[in-house]
Amino acid sequence: MTTRAASQVARTATAPRGASWIETLAAHIVFVLVVVFFLVPFVWLFTSAFDADAVAYIRLPAQPTLNNFVRIFTEHDFARAMANSVLVAGSTMVLDVVAVSLAGYSLSRLDWRFKSSITYAVLLLQTMPLSATMVPIYGLARALGLRNSYAGLILIHAAIELPFLIWLMKNFFDNVPRYLEEAAWLDGRSKLRALVEVVLPVARNGIGVVAGLSFLAAWAEVLMMIILIDSQDLKTVPLAFYETLRTQGGYVEVQYGLVAAMGVLYALPVMALFLVTRRMMVRGLVASSRGL
Amino acid sequence: MARVEYAEVSKRFPTQDREAVDHLSLDIADGEFLVLVGPSGCGKTTALRMLAGLEYPDRGDILIDGRSVIRLEPKDRDVALVFQSYALYPHMSVRDNIQYPLRVRQLSAAERLSKVEQVADLLGIRHLLPRRPAQLSGGEQQRVALARAIVREPRVFLMDEPLSNLDAKLRTHTRTELKALQKQLGVTTIFVTHDQAEAMTMGDRIAVLDAGRLQQLGTPDNVYQRPANLFVAQFIGSPPMNIVDARRDGEALVLTGGWRVDAPRGVAGSDGIKVGLRPEAIDLERAPAFGAQPAEVLVSEPLGSEVIVNVKLGDVLLKVRTGPDVRPDPGTRVFLRARPDGVRVFDASSGAALN
């Protein structure tokens, strides 16, 4: 009886592995296809960036060259675009971290009237498509003189991401034990100092995630850049990109080599940022998903 | 060092249907070690947190050295709290944890250093100073939390079940140490626990709470020997006091099972009473004797230094504490005799002690 049961268990346990090598093979083929599908654009980006006459399909450069990179800096003022993007994304990040820390803390810890309604209202804001609010944002920016200004770009990008990040940060604060902060109060700290010295450092993974996501969002955003900026001096990378891609109604040929070179330089900083902070990001995102 | 008073303090949480703390009045003397003890949900932690400023009373007042503190922020009350979970700052070293309250008070680096080392030596944790809290055992974390409370020399120490996360052996050891330390420092201490043994061994006085109300306040001996009501009688003491239904018959009390014991002097009640007998207030005899009640042994529980003999008296189970060499087998017939000074009488409906 026992032996039979045991052998049955053994058979069940090995069944999926022994079931069929065809299934295993099929699974691997699917994985490979998916990976290839997502890798192809990057392969194109890197091969074309070093190709003197890049085309719209993948091919190895006949004569690898750095000429595309030289041209984007000399002919298209790409350094300025990069500097503008770094400034806008960096400032958005700082502003978001400060605002989100305070708002998230308030929603997580403080007691006030209508808190739960407002908490959900914040989430509702997140469901609003950006393109739906594009026109009023444009109107507001114009009325307030925020078009063609760093301040406008930074404020609007910071605001776009706020609802989601506030929720994310609220969740991180929810996971910081209340007694840590109470201990700091009893040790003689005011509530604000306790937040800065105890709660924020303990929730640093959350701050890292908020910083990373807000930087990335402002770095990659295109729509608002297009409607808010028409000054050459304020041009950011997405706009430089867009200009290079434009065919002026078919009168200009797309210079794929330049587009690819810009793409590489556009992607590298955020990839580097991710590599540096990946441990923090992963820990933070895992923690937040556990809480949600 | 300070005197602490609770004056008719009440607090109800919005989600609860009764007061968490109900008209609590306590007067704690300067340098006293007071233990708040009771089952979970009895309001002991809430009472402590109100003194710390982490909860606000709905009614009543809390005074430290005669001055009301209920309108003060926690930071301005000059009390230190050792949390059940220790609440060490995980991102700081042990040294930074201990000197955090000193940094807040803007002491110079040299002063901080000397105070931290002094308190680290007192608690034997100097070698832990460079470590992070996560690298410490539970007992070590507990010491660091204690050090952080001691180093700032507060007016009052508050301790919220600080021993409950330690293993049994370490808990007993720390209990002794903590009591000695408190006597050495002489700081008024309020200690919250659900463990009656902790309360008995540590407190100068203990306050027993149940359902938000103070049941009894007194020295451990007083509370143990003369419990104010049935709740205290059964909560304090291990094993707890035997409680048996009884009725009065002239000068005697007749317990369920027919056992007659002499009624203590001055007990008025006649009907609806219960008799309480501590396990050591019952003498167990092997041979029949005049006035001794026969009963049957159910099981004996040897504990090394003593034996708890469980006997059946009718359908009532009684626990009797005897010497280590008395180990009657199950089914043995034994004879019980109540010590006259150990008979406690309670009103069955209100639970209040009648003698």
C-alpha cells in the first residue's frame, strides 16, 4: 500500500519533466522568439548607429564609423538637447521626490477629513489619459507663461507623474513600522525631523523607485515636449529626435544613421542609471507589490 | 525622576464599542517600579501610550511632577519608551542608535561619546557599538533599546512588554537584571506586561487591568494573597487560585462536592458565593483525619521543586501544591484540609472579594 502510494507520488512528481521533450522544446522556441522580437530594435539601433549609410532594416555596417555620432553633435546640437533633457528630467525627479514624500506620508500616516476619498481621487487622476488633458494643459501653460521655459517643463512633467508616484510612496510608507517614528518623537524629534531622519531613510528603496520612475518618465515623454517647446534653445532629446525623423512631407530623406546614433545616446543614460540602481529598484518594486 | 499621576483617564478608539481605558486613576511615586498587567486588550498599552503622548485621552488628566502633560508633544515630555519590538533605527549603527537622543539634545561629540560608552559598559554591549541592529540577536537588540532609553536620563521609563520577544531563559535572566538596574538608576518606571510572573517578580506595586478598568493596585504580595475580585484571583498566580461554588451553613462554608471549611471571620454573604483557595492553601494528607475532605487524585505534575497534584472533588478539579516527594498515583484517595488563613470568599455575581 505504502510502496504503491510512494511510487505513484514519484510518478506524478516526474511526470511534467518526463511528459515530452516536445513540450520542452516548444517552450524554449517560444522564449527565443519572444526574446528575438524584443531585441531586434536594439540590434538595429546599434548596427545602424555605426553604419555610414544606415537603412531601415538590419544589416552589419560595411565600414563601421563614428561619423554619425560626430554629426549629431556638430550639425544637430545634440549636446544642448542632452543637457536640456538631463536638466528637465533631473529637476522633475527632485521635485517629485520632495512632493511625493510629503503627500505619500500624509496619506499613509496623518488623520484628516475626507482622506480616504482624496486618496482614491488621486488614483482616479492616474486613469486620465494624458492626451485628453493635453489641450487644457497647453492653455494653462500659455496663460501662465510656462511655455518655452524650463520651469514649465519641469512643473508639468512632475505633475503628470504625481498621482501614481504618490500611491506608490504611500504604500512604501505603510510598510515602515509606525513605532520607528514614535521612537524618534520620544527621543525628542519633531514630526518633520523624524520623517527626514528615520522614516525616509527606512523607506529609501521607495524613494529610489520614485526617483527612478519620475526621471525615466520625464526623460522619455514626447507629447508635452512637442506642445510646450518651440524654442531651439530649449529643445530636448525627444524633440531633436523628432526633428531628425521628420521627412518634411517626403521632401527630406530620413537619415537613419543619425536617428540610430541619437537613439543609442538617448537610451544609454537610463540604462546606466538602471544598472547602478537596479538592486534598489528591484527590492523596492518587490516590496511595493507585496504591500499592494 | 518624577511622580506620575493618572487622574480619571478615559480613552475610547472610534472602532471600538467600549472604552479602551476607563476612568483610570493611579499615583506612581518617584522612583517606583509599577507594573501594569492584564490580558491582551485590557488597555495597559493604551494607558502607557497616553503617558508617552502617542495617544490622547478623551477625558481625565495625566501629570508628571504635578504638571499636566496631555497637551505636550511626545518630544517635550521627557519620557523614554522601550518598545516591544525595540524600534531600533535599522539604518543606523548601534552607536548611532544610542546617541540619537543625545544628538537631538545637541550634546557635543565628546559628551555623547562618553555617555554612550558609559551606558554600553553598564549593559555590557560595548562590543556591539559598530554593528547594525539587523546583525544582533533579540537579546542584544533589547539591550540596545534599553541603552537608548537610559542614556538620555529621562524623568520616566516606559516599557511596553520589552521581554516578550526573548526566549524563556533569557527572559528570566533579563527580568532580574532589569529590576536591579531600575533600583540602581532610581528612575520611575512603568512596565507593561501580560505575564503575571513578570509582574509579580518585578513590580514594587502592580496594577491589574481588565477591560480598561483598574481591578486592583497593590504590592505583589497583597495582590496575590488578597485579590480584590475573581478576575485578579484567577489572573495572578500559576497555577491560578482554585475557585469553587459554595453556600453557607452556620459557621461553615460548604463547597461543591460537600467539602466543609470554616468560614473566615466577618464574611457576610450567605448565598451566591464562591470560595477561592490558592494551591498552597490546601494541605494534602494520605490518611483520613477529622475534618479532612476525601478526594481522588486525577494526576500529579512534578515540577522538580514542587508537585502540582490535581484532585477531583465531585465534578470540580482542584490543584494542590505539595512538596517534591509527594507524588500520589492517579486514583489514590487523599484527604484535603484548607488552611484557615487561605480561604478567600467572593460574591458570585459581582466577583468582589468579601473578606
